[in-house]
Amino acid sequence: MRRQFAVLTVAMLVIACASPAAEIVDGVAAIVNDKIITYSEVRSFVQPVAQQLRRNFSGQDLVDQVRKAEMDALNQLIERALIIQEFKEKGYKIPETVIEQQINDIISNDYGGNRAAFVKTLEAENLTLSQYRDQVRERVIIQAMRGHKTQQAVVVSPHKMEKYYSENLDQYKVGEQIKLRMIFIKRGEPVPSASLAEPVPPAPTNELLQTTSETNNAATNLQATAITLTTAVSLATMVVTNAADALVTNAATTASASETNTSVIAREPATPAPVDLQRKLAEEILAKLDAGDSFESMARVYSEGKEAKEGGDWGWIGKDVLRKELNEIAFSLKAGQHSRLIETAEGYYILQVEDVKPAHTVALAEVRDDIEKILLQQQRARMQEDWVKDLRAKAYIHLF
């Protein structure tokens, strides 16, 4: 029967290739015992990966990557077929209630409980509810079988953990770290500061202006008197003339003072310099910290950073976490010190270092549990690989 099916498939492919106008819609990609895997199944299985590849590759590179992805997909489909066949041969059963619960969870989590939207999605994908149920059943079977094959007790010896630690020592080397707290205040809109305006000098009084006018009139009258007395005695003429000149000089000086006062009156007040009230707030916070207030308490009350509720706590961080201008200052502080105000485009920062850890290698005792989990996962993965290889060795698999 298998031979007849293979011959029929080859004949179909030959006919399709002989006709230039013909297009292969589907065909047999592989036979796994009595299970047929079609090209459409492979394309459907690889579709999400292919979409990602089209975004990252083009030309011949894309063709090569898609071919590789299709081969990987075909191998995965073969393994799935073998696992499901093993499940059936062993006589295992999955209760239908488990399948229904899986579907209900999908509707609840992915569709907000809207069953109608779920059904419409299936229709858009040309799937019936019965077909989708079969897909869910297969997924549940595969998960159950893989879990069953790795349930047996697996023990990782101390020697293996020590060997893994020594062979991967670079993974456990840690650079300098600091335990950091941070206060962040967002930059605000600058507002005018009335306190920075220059005081306007007082305007001259009416009495001063009146005195200046009277002096000008007196100078004019004296000049007229000096001119009419030119025929008088020479000595008298000189005296009068000198007196008039003196009064004219005084009048000119007074007039100049009047013009200066008028200029002072006309001067416009200085424009107040803008002030960022958020900066003033940050400066006040810094002053309180300098006075000994708790950094954690100030961060909880004033900080606008996402760690405000935790008192601005960033925990232990390395030099690859903060932006450059903050990183340099943070790692220059000693344990217990806080920074000055750090101004950036988005706002104002104050940092405090609570503790410092120099560069070091994490001891095996601190990572023993993590290493054990890694080695357990590796052993279980090898067990699954050996199991699938054994299934392949016993199966009839033909690729087209």
C-alpha cells in the first residue's frame, strides 16, 4: 500500500512538472508509517518563521533560509507524528474535558471570553471547530508524552556542577556594582521671576522742575540787562557780564541735570529672568539631603521616577545600566554619599550610593542551584532527543 501511494505521488509530480502552466497546489512531503505529511502542512507550520525571515533577508539568502526553515518544520512534523503514534500504540487516552478546558482557556485569554470572535477567526483561517479541536488534542498529547518521558528522577552530581562552573567561569565574573537610589524631578516650564526686576529710580519732584525753570528765566533776564548796559563804565560792564556768564553756566548745568532726570524717568524696567520652579524644588530637596534628611523618604514624596514608591531604589546595578552622564557620577560616589544636582534635557537627578561591590567572581555556593537547574534541563533535553531517535529508528519514514 505504501509503495502504491509513493508511485502515485511521484506520478502526480511528474504530470505537474510536464505542464508549464500547471501549479503544484499540494503534494506529499513525507510518509511516517501510515501518516502522510503534505507540503501545505509544512507551509502552514513554517509560515510564522517565514514571515520573520522575509523581514531580515532578501534574494538568495532569503531562499536559503526559507528552505532551511521548511526542512526544520518537516522534521518537527515527523517527530510530532511519531509521538502521536506512540501515544496511540500505548493505549493512552486524553479526556475530552481536558481538550474543552484548553479551548475555553484560549477563548478566555486570547479573545476576552468572546466565543463568537473566536469562531470568526477560525472561519477566516478556513478551520472548523472540529479541526481546531484536533489540533489542540495533538498539542496536549505531545506535551503529555514529552513530560512523561522526562518524569523519571534525574540526579545531578556535585562533580558535574563543579565541572560546569569551572568550564563557564566567565559567566560568573561580575564587574563593579553599586546599590543605588535615585530622585528624579521633571523639568518644568520657565516662569518670570518678579524678584529679579531692577527698581525704578524715583521721579524728580515738581519743586525741582519749578526751580530749574526759574533759574533759566533769571539767566535770560540777566543776559538782557548786560546787553543794555554796554555804554556804562567799563569796570561795571565787566562785573555785570561776569555775573551773567556765571548765571548762564549754572543754568546750563541745571538744564543738563534736568535732561538726565528725564532720561532716568523714560528707562524701561529690566525683563525678569525666567525661573524653572521644578529646579528650585530639586535644589530644596538637595538642601534637605545635605542637612541629613532621609534619601528614601524624600524619594517617596518628591521623586517622579518609576521607582518612587520603593524610595527610588534601583537595587544593585552594573556600569551598563545608567546613561553615560549619570553612570560616571554614580560610580564616582562612595557608599553613603549622594550627588549634587544633575541637570539633563528632561529634568533633574540626585543619586545616592548605599553600598559598593568591587568586581569579583560569584562563588559556586551562590550559583549552585542555578547550575543544577541548567544541568537538569540539559539532561531532560538529551532524554527527549534519545527517545525521538529511538522512535525514528523503529519507524518507516520516506521523504519526497
